Amino acid sequence: MLKVGLTGGIGAGKSEVSRLLVGHGAVLVDSDRIAREVVEPGTPGLAAVVEEFGTGILAPDGTLDRPALGAIVFADPDRLAALNAIVHPLVRARSAELEKAAGPDSVVVHDVPLLTENGLAPLYDLVVVVDAAPETQLDRLVRLRGMTEEDARARMAAQATREQRRAVADLVIDNDGPVEELEARVRTVWAELERRAAEAG
């Protein structure tokens, strides 16, 4: 099994790369999706979050009211740390389950937005960074996601720098161009991942 950490700045095109890798046969472990799963209604995760933060963070239908929780934790580092202490171990445990189920010859791609920021590179056999110029990221966030330029710049500034991400990369996928170029680059990276998986196996 080859464990790959996939990361990239907001608007760099990481989701598209993970989709293309799955198309080639990768097993995807999406930490954002798992983080939502572990706090769905009826889960021990949601019960623990409610116990910590109170019922005010629940929507009328019993689901987690993310904006309400966000308003609490993003204004207070201690409260954010309390939330992370609940959610992160659950995400790690579920990620490990999915990885174990993948089989010994698999290329398992962990989609981890904050891999660089949280110093997680050592957890993987290699790290793939999806890279785009800041002006490309900004254009995509404004044009495709409907963010204001101010909001987009703030989100970008809150993340690791381009240089920090590239410093932890074993492989870099440049994604400034059209999707056809991206598809060709991902094919090349997939061939390299398969080669390394065969060597590891």
C-alpha cells in the first residue's frame, strides 16, 4: 500500500485532482467529508460536540449548525482547540478504517487541506501538492465560487504559503492551465504512484 497525502491551497484544484486520481484507481480518503460524517445526527461525535458547546449549536432538525459553531470557535482559539480535540481523533480513526479496507496493493490518497499547516507530511509515504499561482486561485474563487475578492484573499492568507506547501512536496502538480493539461499531468503522477506502490509492495 502506498499512502499519499494530497494537499493544495484553496482554489488550486485539489478536488479535481482527487477526482481524476480516483478515476485512475486510487482509493480516496477525504478528511473534510469524514469530518462532516463523524458529527452527523446520532453519532457519538455530535453528542460530544453538543456536550462541549451546548444545544445552541444544533439546527432545528437536529443537525450541526455549522455557522453557529463557527461563530464560537473561530473567535476563540481555546474553543477551536476543544472542538479539534473531539473531531480530529474521530477523523483519524475513520481514516484508518478506510485505509485498512483498501487492500495491500492500493494507492490510498488522503485529501488533507491543512496538511502543511498541521505538519502532517511525515504521516504519508509521499506528499503531492496541487499548485497554482495566487492570481489563478483568486480568479477561481471569485469567478467560480462567487466569493468577494476580499473574502478570497482572507481565506488564502489564512493558509500556508505556496513556498511552504512546495517545501513539503515530493511531487507537484501545476494547475494554472486548462483541464486538459491537468489531466495529462495527473496521468503522469498516477504512473509514478503506481510504480512506487509496486516497489513498496
